[in-house]
Amino acid sequence: MEFGSRKRYCTLFDLYSEILLDHYRLPRNKGRLDHPTVTVEGTNPLCGDELTLDLEFEGDRLSRVTFDGKGCAISMASASMLTEILQGKTIAEVEKWIADFRAFIRDGHAPEGVEMGDLTALIGVSKLPVRVKCATLPWMTIEEGVRKYRGS
Ligand code: ZN
């Protein structure tokens, strides 16, 4: 890691690509949990993305979430961002994030009053229908995980 050599960004697009690539190259919370409460798998056959999420719940809180899998940079970066944002959140907060992310991709901008953080880097995806499924795969997968946990 080189310090003091921060790149200058010409456009927001460059900045967003950089954030995406950073999550793709240095994924957060990648790997498997030894004793997950729930494990869910998701695939996006259109692109070949394969994802496994291990979720550990403590009461109404998602105490840990890790992901594993392979796929395009968008799906893997989106999964990495998801783990970073949702770890430690309550189930109600997780569900709100899922809804907000859905709206963000559908509308092409963040919902009123919501700060999307690194997820903002996925904004370009909303204009690329083929890529929408890549970006939303981790979010649809965790939604199923929450449903499984609630049902158990
Ligand atoms: Zn993909």
C-alpha cells in the first residue's frame, strides 16, 4: 500500500469505478462462518454470478454476515458493500436497507434522506438493465436469508 500517492479523479465516474474495484479487489467480510444461523445461496444465470451468504443472528440483530462466491466485479463489490453496511444492524434496519437499495437502483437516485455511502458507486448500474441483476443479487439473497430466519 502506497501512501501519499492519492489519485486525482477526473470525473465522478472514475471515482465510482475506483470504489467498485476497491471492493472487488479487497472484498470486506469474504469467507465462510463456522456456525452461521442461516446460509443462503443466490445465482444470476444471466451473468454467471454465484453467491453464498452466511448470516449469524443474535435475537433481532444481524451480528455477522460474510459472503463467498464468484462473479463479476459488480456482483462481488455489491456483496462486499452489503456486508459492510448490514453487519450489526437490526432486522428492521436490514429490511429498510434492502428496500432503499431496491428503490435506489430502480429510480437511479438515493431515496429521500438516505445516505447510500459506497453504494452510490453502483448508480451507473440503474441505466444498464443487464447489470441490475448483478448489483441486486446480494440484496435479494439476504432478503431470502432474513425470511428464512423469521420463519425458523
Ligand atoms: Zn454479474
